[in-house]
Amino acid sequence: MAEEEIEISAGQEELYEHHRIVCDPGQMPLRIDKFLFGKLANVSRNKIQNAAKASCILVNESPVKSNYKIKPGDIVSVVLPNPVHEFEVVPENVPFDILFEDKDILVVNKAAGMVVHPGHGNYTGTLLNGLAWYYRNDPDVTPSLVHRIDKDTSGVLLIAKNELAQTKLGKQFFHHTIARKYLALVWGDLNDDEGTITGNIGRHPKNRLKMFVFPDDEQGKPAVTHYRVVERFGYVTLTECQLETGRTHQIRAHFRYIGHPLFNDARYGGDQILKGTTFSKYRQFVQNCFRIIPRQALHAASLGFKHPATGKEMFFETPLPEDMTAVIDKWRKYNQHKDFPEEEE
């Protein structure tokens, strides 16, 4: 009997896995939940049942219920949440800003500097540690990430409070039906008022802490970032970015790729004076700006999605944090008044 063809690929921001199984010609009729339980390693029956309820199990491209009986040659596709934290999440009293909460979801305004989940070098003090503390007396809640934003990026973050909600929201992220907008301050004066950046993103071949945009589509994963100019300040530009995909460091890597790194993004070269004059007062001005916002100038401004239980359209947005507002205001005043001398000292 021929073996099934099984493919596994990482999903949106590596929080989901896509399993594709082609049943062999000798496959006997069997409920699909039992079939998948026998084929997928470390996946519980409950997780498979929730995937079926969320229409995340497809046979020949059509969603099926858990009692569907598979047949020879069926092509089975499954999207399942993929846990991201390798370490024990210890409850800690870590404060966080709640924008909305009900029995299925929690929406927070993540502060810059807060790590989302424990990992190498950040075992404690993360948002998940704080969530474990917040729900320590509620055994029915299992807070889970459905997407991520970088440690030094601020803004809207969505949390699922149960496995079914996580699976349903995961389907939206996996199929790119979530609406996300970011505000980014980038180096340089962009040529166009709006545009699209495309380029596969993968790990940098020499620095595993960075992502790299590959010039062809043979490496990395497809990534698309749409942007429009919000305000120009001469040497820097405030942009609004809308993600069509959600790769790690996508906005940061894409703008570096087109020669406009995010302001003070040390990992991608934005912590240097990339545009402007050589005047000492200008250098001092930029250094003062770096001190005001000691991180990449990136904010997850809004998030739109369908509620996993009600199907209602939900939308949340947060204003720019103080550090980003302050540095934008300084650039705006500089661009308007040109207080610096026009000749080199």
C-alpha cells in the first residue's frame, strides 16, 4: 500500500501550520477526526474537533465536519495553531493596557519594550507571563497568541481566550483576511505618495537575528506591504503601512530593502544619520531624536477582524505613543522652521 503524501508548512508569522495529506488508493473509509488524530503528531482530538468547527479542515478544497468519512485519493488540508512558547509561562504581575475583553477575546495596546512571549534571553516579564497572572484564577481561560508584534513595536495585539477562538481567528490570519495598519517613520523622502513593496522574506544568510529580502522568489516566503505617505518632513517621512502578508520584521525588512530604513531601527541600519546635512547642529538634533525614541519608530495602529463567536466585524485602533508623537513633532517643527544654519561649521 502506498504511503500518503504529507506536507507541512509554516503559516502566518509561524503561528499556524498547514498540513496537506493526499490519501493513498487503499484508504479505508474512516471518520476524518480519527484519521487526522492518527496522522498528526502531538495534536489532540479536541484541537481537531475545533478545527472542524472553525471550517479549518478541508477535503478537496471544501470544508467538512468531523464525521466526514475520507475516501481514497482525498486531498485533506488542515490549518492548526502552532504553539510559539517553548518555555514554561510562569504567572507574573506584568501590567498591560486592555482595550477590549469578552469571553472569547482580549485586545491589548502593547507597550514598546514588552516582549510578547518567553524565549531565549526573555524568559520572564513577557505579555504571556502577565496574561497567566491575570487569568490565574480562571481555569476556563487559556490565553493564546494569534499574531505577534516585535518587542520594540507598540500597538494593537489580539489574544484568543480559548482554543476554538484561537483556531477561528487563526484561519483569518492564515488566509490574510485580517486588516492591519501600521504607522512608521522612515528615513528619506519617498518618491511616490503611495506604493507597494514586494519581495520574499527569509532569515538573513549571515545574521540569524535579521530578516532578508531575496531578489528572486526561490528563497524566503512571499511578502507584500502597501504604503501611503501621511506626512513628509524632508529627511524623514511618516507612512501608513497595510500588510497583505505577515512575515517576521516585514515592514522593517521591506523598507530597508527599498533604501528607507525605519528611523532608529538599529537592526536594519536606521540608527545612523542616513539623510540630511553634515552640520553639527543637525547631527545633535538627530541624536536628540534618537534619545526620545530609543527604538524603531513603528506602531501597530489598527486591527480589524471578525469576532470568532459572533462573526461581527470588530475594529480597534490606538493613538501614537508619546515617544513617537514627540519625535514626529520635532521633525515637523524642524521642517517648518529650518532653525539650523545653512552652512557647515
